[in-house]
Amino acid sequence: MINIEELKKKALERIDDAKSLKDLDDIRVNYFGKKGEITFIMQSFKDMAAEERKELGKIVNDARQSIEEHIKNRYEKFNELVLNEKLKHEAIDVSLPSKKVGIGHYHPCTIVFNDVKNIFEKMGYSVVTGPEIEYDEYNFEKLNIEKGHPARDEQDTFYINEKVLLRTQTSPVQARVMEKGKLPICIISAGRVFRSDSVDATHSPTFHQIEGLVVDDNISFTDLKGTLTNFAKSFFGENIKTRFRPHHFPFTEPSAEMDVSCFKCGGKGCRFCKNEGWIEILGCGMVNPRVYELCGLNKDKCQGFAFGMGIERLALLKYEIDDMRLLYENDTRFLCQFD
Amino acid sequence: MKASNYFLKYYVKDLDVSGKEFAEAITLTGTKIETYEKLNINLEKIIVVRLDKVEKHPDADKLVVCKVNTGSDVIQIVTGAPNVYEGMLCPAVLVGGKVAASAHDHDEHPNGISIKAGKLRGVESFGMLCSIDELGRPADLYGGSDGIFDMSNLNCKPGDDAIKVLHLDDTLYDFEITSNRIDCYSVIGIAKEVAATFNKSFMMPKMTFSPKFSDKKYIEIEVRDKDLCPLFSTRFIKNIKIAESPEWLKDCLRAVGIRPINNIVDITNFVMMEFGQPMHAYDYDTIRGKKIIVKRANNGDKFTTLDGQVRELDNTMLTICDGEGAIGLAGIMGGENTMITDSCKNLLFEAANFNGTNIRLSSKKLGLRTEASNLFEKGLDPNNAIKAINRACALIEDLGCGEICEDFIYVYPDENKNVNKTIEVSADKINSLLGTNISPNDMKKILDKIDLITEISNNNLKINVPTIRKDINNYADVAEEVMRFYGYDKAGETIPNLKISPKVLTNKELIENIAMEIATYNGFNEAMNYSFESKKVYDLLRFKPDAIERNYITIQNPLGEEFQVMRTQLANGILKSLATNFNRKIKSAKLFELANIYLPKDKEIKILPDERKTFILGGYGKELDFYVFKGYAEEFISKSHVIGKISFVKNENIEYMHPGRTADIFVDDVKVGYVGEVHELVAKNYEINTKVYILQFDIPLIIEKSNFVFKYKEVSKFPKSERDLSMTVPKDITVDKIENVFTERGGKLLESFELFDIYEGEQIGKGLKSVAYNLSFCSKDHSLTAEEVDSIINKIINGLNSLGIELRK
């Protein structure tokens, strides 16, 4: 009788000694092939008595199982080695430059506009737009800037003809909204405006404004202050302080300019804020009753505020850009810095 | 508007703050300080000295050694100035003190120069005698001498503080005056604001005088053009004595940068500063016919102004004439023929009021802007002019420079109409507008102190508004005055209580957002270009003379030729921007712009033009070609949920595009854009020596064609069957013909197809190309059998065959 234990022991040793996947395959054939040793033993079972077969069968089966398992383990080990070899071979230089996905960038003015817009949209404001080439009537007359007012001097305004001009402000959109006569009004209007300023580091004949208008029957100056202080904190940071200074605009009364505490020095005074500790951000005020009249609203039933700011100015401040001309040059190395 | 602390204190005697504290407080009540400057900055230990002895330096020809009396001591100072003499009083800085650097080396010594004891060529010197320049003041305001400043004529003695004697212990403020506060273009106007801000009392200057004689006919005034001259008033002064002004007056003028001339000129300048009212002084004896006529000039009239320039006038300009001709340009400048000279004996003062707009236009046409025209063009108050002319006479009397005639001759047609107005408003209305709770009494207190005298009855305010406050017309104006002195900072902060309905994004906003996203996701940076450009760009873009794009809107008063017309295309902007990048040697650049073009609707632009939002993408670089840009187009169209059949149709007729590499983009039969390579000649015109690609969409048309209301399409859970078709195609058949066959014959089981190879070459045969497609078939409810797919493929092949296309074996 063949010593099964001996056979098993030898088989396991041979498996351990196998040097390659081919060795392992040879071993498998040697034991489990058609003429394999285990196959031979199993075939010899049919000549045995049932009792003997059962006893021997169990032993052989155990041996077969452990040999097969051993082959399998060994096989996996070999595969792992081969795989490791392959992976090692596939190694790359991870310090090589990336293949750029190259997502483009919005213009800094768009980014600032979106930031401002998002803040006001969260407060419930709707965005409205209007024509860039506008009637004198909307750009000036309905906003209490009558003929002969210095603000509409040819020096400042580009005219197409006597009645049509390039809007000098986004406020005509406010006039168009008020004219519709539906209260409450809670809008921001934004867009391109034009003034006859020669191109230099701080002037451009084209720039962008964003304006707001809130009108109902009971809106007050304290509402204006609260709204714009909220805006300033959202835009510049929670620690910013605001200051409202009396000013003058033809379409608001009382009027104010809002300064924010210098975000570089915190208000102590530095070069950035010209030692004032404050930086001028926007103009605002309570809509002048005369404007309600001019836009066909009942001046006794309307009370509201308006404000407006220059987007380029905010962008220059936010990113500390020292020359406005960079905004219209479109050098991709400049543009790709903004997100 | 400039005013100094010293000047302001004439009217607000108790003003006790200056510098930063003053600037902050007055800014918060609405008169913003732009800048302020302490005149004695960098000046330390500077006293008046007397030069007791002036001797030659033993070793230097250009130096002198002075024995200097400091009032308590005699010290030795060496100086190089040639104008010193024994007995001279002058300023000296003592050892340990400081002087300002003179104007030409100020940048080197921004903090002044410290003075130490030293030796000059072996002789000890214990200080420095000073020029006016070294005291930080412009020499031309002090007679122009650049030697040691001579104080011998001033009321001072050795040991006095020279800074105090020269009134340099002063601060000069530059105020930003808002356009509504015409009254604040005067020291008095500002002084009133100052008094109210600091709760001090305000005192008007003396405007009374004792006339010496009467002459009811010293002049006859005729105002012919009353629309341009609401007031013309005169005063007559006899036996004038032209002399220097007293130091206090000169120092007031010098502090604000006006050079003292003589008492008469100084008085008119001083009163102009005080009241914001320009005045003019004529040599009375040169006025012909003792007559003044105010009238418009005739076209072509010539007139010599007192600066010696000959001016050509037109019939819109107002002149002051005497019996024979013009003697002044109203509100702008007087004439050479009647100007005050040293020999002048008698003078006529004019204080008038002119139409501001007319003065502005005339001054602009003449290219002549003066202090006077700058003030008149703001639109002044006639009543203030009368105060000013009386003030000038009071000064004439005080300075003893002439005899004033008792008679006041003037023309003032609306004298009875130009009176104080009354505004009535309830305190509640003001509090409602401001969101405050200020008592009527507190409002009255505030209004009274700025000359808005107020009566209260039953919570109602009745406010008397003086004519000089042209800016106060309604309750909101009154509310602002209350708020300014109550304090903008004292008002609380609240949030409006509004019933606002939620907003939804419009299709326009959605499409614009998609455009921005598609562009940036595909690596385009956002560009911004001006809306106006030169007409010449239409030549650069090779537009034909009759091209519709040349139908642009022209700006009447452009900044220059390069900003003259409103753009009708965005190609120029994007090409110009790409050129900037190319010239700077940037290897590849992709830019987009989403902006308006302006298309006129009528010839005269009586109605507003069509402002079309246009989306343009442009780029150059080796990774780009037509098909990459076509891909961007498809992505945008797909994301925009455009409904309809999309086709790219070759267009050979876009002037600035490559005729063989440009396609119009159609949705059904509507052209929504184009894509292609820029014409080589145009790229050259922009100095871009490489291939440039452009893709452009008309946003309004895309909005029209898009629909964001849609239902999802079921996705099959069964596997796809794929077939490759490799075919030989006559060269002139474009692949869209093949794809039409697929879509027409593929039925709903054909899920998609994709071109994976296209080839032309000898082995294919002349006039032929090889095209290979991969087709995917799928059913929603079962796995397709080979037979099902084959039958569709056969149908497709039949269709292809009819186009002359053969399958490759």
C-alpha cells in the first residue's frame, strides 16, 4: 500500500520547491493529471471493499485537498510575484508635469459682480437689466438731472444724438422699473456704463456698475444703513466696520457715501487707505421724492433707498490691482489668476 | 475749495479744534476734507532776529558773518545770502530746530532739515537765517525774493515766534464740496457748517460803511438780455489810494494760494473767497459815456481781455459794454480797456449774477476758464452778490483806500420774487423717512443753527429757507439737514420688511450661465473689451464696403477716432486680445467674451438699437483645429437644450473667415452662429502669425430655440450590439450625407454612431476616400439578436449604395 502521508509530504515539498508557474503546472499534472498519482489512487478505489474505501477515501481526500490548496497558495504567490514585477516595470516619474485640464477663469469683474449679486439675491433682490444705449430721458431727466446740470455736460457723456446716449450709470434701469409702478420694488441692476474719461491707471471710458433699489411705503434710512452694512460684512468680512458720510446725488435725498474700515490696516491708517483708515465703497441715499414724481409714482406713498457701486473699483480694491488698464488688456497670464 | 483755520476763525471765533479731529468731524457732517496740511509742519525753533552786525567772512567771498540779536542773546550765524544788511529783521532757526526743505529738494527731506551748530570755512555758526522757501511757503506768494526773508516792515521784534508773526501756525484744508452746495464755495458757507458742526457761534463779517458823498448818476445801467443777467449792481469809489494790503489780509490770501497784488485787487479776491461771489473792478474814468449795457455779442466781435488776448465772440456770449463797446466778458474776464492800473483814480465795483449754463458754455467755447467763471457756472444767488459788494465797500473803508458813494445803482428785475421760501413738513414724516425718533424741538435746534429758521406748531415744522440755500426744496432736503447734524452714525441699522416673491432664473440667465461654464470648462479665459472701436477695424476684418456690419452707430463726441463706433461684431475684440497674447509670446491662448453688439433699427437712431448678447470664443495654439471648436459648439448647444436639428453648413462668405474652413451653425433653418478658422489675411492684419479659430453664437436665438422643460429618456438595461462599417466613399460626399442615411434608416434601435477613421490615399483610389463608422444598436426591452441588427445594417447599406458608397471588403 502506498503511504499517503509520505506522498502528501513529498508533494508539499515539491510544491514548495517549485521555481515557476510551469513547475507548479507539472506538479499538478503529476498528481491530478490523467495519469497522476492521486488520480491513480482514486481509480484504485473501485476495486476496494466499501469499508476500506471509505476509510482510505477520507485519507486520500484530505491529502488531495491539502495538496490542491498548497498548489493554489503557491500559485497565488507566484502570481503576486509576477504582478509585482510587472508593476515595478510600469513605474512612472510622478514629478513629470500634469496633462493640464486647463479650466478657464472668469474675468475679475465678473467674479466681483457675481459675489455682490449673490449677496443681494440671498436678501431677496432680483436682477434686472436695461439697455446700454439709452434715452436721455431715462439716463437723466427721470432721475432729476435736468438739462443744463453739470453731470450731463458733454465732457462726461457720450451722445449718439440729442436724445440718445451711452448710459452713464445703471440708474436708468431703476427709472424703467419704477415707471412700471408695481410695489414693492427690490432689485439690483448691473451692467456696462460709459463716461468720457480718457484711459489711464484709474479711469476707463467703459466700466461696470451695480445698483440697488428698494421702494415700498415705509422704507427708511436706517433700513439703508442696515442693508448696506450687512452687504459690506458679507463682502469684505465680518470684522469690517461701515461709516456713512453725507453726500449729494441728484436722485437721492438724504444721500450718503459708505466707507468701510480699511481691510489692510483695520482702520489705523496706512498707505492703502491714504492714512484715513476708511475706504470709500459706494454712494447711496433715500430716493428723492422728485424722482418718484418724474417716474410716475405717487411721491406721498413711496419711501425707499437706492445705492450704487463701481465693479472695477471693488475688483481693484479686492485684488490690489494698481492699474485699471490691465482689466481690458486680456492677457491670459493676468486673467488666469482670478477665481 | 480751500480754506485755512486762520481764515475760518474770522467767522467762528471759538473754533478750538484743528487737524485730524477737525477733518473727521466736518467730514461726518457732509463737508468732506480731501486733504489738510499744517503750514508749520517741520518748522521748529524759528524766531525773529535782528542782524546787529554783518561782516565779511575772512576766508570766503560769498559768505558773511552776522551778529544776530535773538531778543535775549547775541549769537553768530554765517550765511551765504547776499540780501542781508545791518538792522534787518528776519527769521532764524536756532540750533536744535528744524526748517522745511525748499521746494526743489523736498523729496530728499520729507521731514525737514535739522539744524546743528557748525563751522563754515572755519567760522562758527549757531543757526541759520531763513528764506521764505525754507519756511515751506511758495516764494511767489511773498514777492518772489529768494534771499533771506525780510521782516523789517512787519510788526515784530527780535525773539518773537516767527511762525506766529507770519501766521504759519495755521492748517490749510481742502474741502470736497458737493455740487448742490453752491453756498459752500465760500469761506462763509464753510464757516457756517463749521460753527454748526462744533456747536460754536458764527459771526458775519462787517458789511456796513459810511458813504462819503452822493452821486445818483455815476452810472446808467441797461440790461438788454435779462435772461442771462438776473442782477447787475455797482458801487462807485472815488479817490482811491492803491497800496499794499495789510498783512492779515495778505496772509489770508496766501494761505489759500492767492498772491497779494494791491489793496483793490486783494479786496475783490478776498470777498470772492468769503462770499463765493466774483466781483469786478473797472477804472471808472475809462468807462465811455458813463453807461453800462449788458447784452449778447455779435458773431465775429473781437475783444481784448485783461490778459492781453484777443478773443473772438459769438452771439451766445454775454458782454458788458460801455457807451461805445465791450469792456468785459460777463462772468469770465474783464477787458484790457477798463482794467485798474496804478494811475487809476476812481473805480466802479461790479457784483452781478449771470446764467450759469451760459457762462459754462461760453467759457468752454472760448477755452477760458477763470475763478469767476468756475463760480458763476454753478448758478449763484443774486442776493449774495449784494452782500458781497457791500462787504467790499466795508473793506475799502477799513483799509482807507477810497471814498464810497452812498448810491447803489443796480438792475434786479426779480428782486421781489427772489425771496426766502417756506417748507412745511411734519416731524413724523421726517422720522419715518429717516427711521429715527427725533423730537420736533431737536429738529428745530438743528435747523436754526444752519440759518433754516423753524417754527413748530402741532408737530409740524415750518422752515424759512434763505435764497442762498438753493438746494433745499422739499421735505427730503430738510430731512437730510436734520440727519447731517443729528449724526448719520447715530441712526440705527434695520433691515427692510418686505413681502418679496421668490425669483426664478430666466432662460436668458440660464443660457448665459451655460455659456460661461462651457467656455471656462473648456479652458477659455473671460475677456472684456470696449463696446466702441475704430471704424478701421472693419477694414482689418476685410468687410466689403456694403457689408451690413458697417452699419454701425457712431458716437457724436468720441474720445478719439479709436473709440468712435459701437461694435456690430465681437471678432475684433477677441482678435485684438489674442494678438496681445501672441505678441507677448504666449504659446497658446483661448479667450471668450459674452457681450453686446449694437445693431441699429433705424437710420437716425431715434429708437434704441438692438443690443444683441453675443457669445464669442477664440483661440490659437497647436492643440486647436476646426473640429475642436466644432466640439465646443456642440457642447454648448447640447447643454443649452436646443430643440431642433443641428447642422454645420459650409459658409465661404464670411469676410474674415477661411472660405474653406468655416461653417454656419443651424438649428433647423435658423442660423445661430458660425465656427471656423480665421482668414489668413485677417490674422496677419492682427499680427497673429498662426492659425486662429473663432466660434460665435447669437444668444437671443439660442434662447428662442432652447427648452429647459423636458422629460428624461429611458436608458436600456440590455447590452448594446456594435457593428463597424468601413466604406469607400466618393470624395465629394460629405460625411453628413452618410450620417443622414444612418438616422433615416437606422430606426429607433440605432442608438448612436461614431466616425472612427477617415482616410484618403492611393490604395483607396482616385476620387475616393475611406470612411469607417462604429454603430451601436440597442433595444429597451430585449437583447438584440444578430438577425435583427443585420436587417437594419442591410437597410443602411442599401441606402449608402444608392449614394455610390461601397462597403470595403
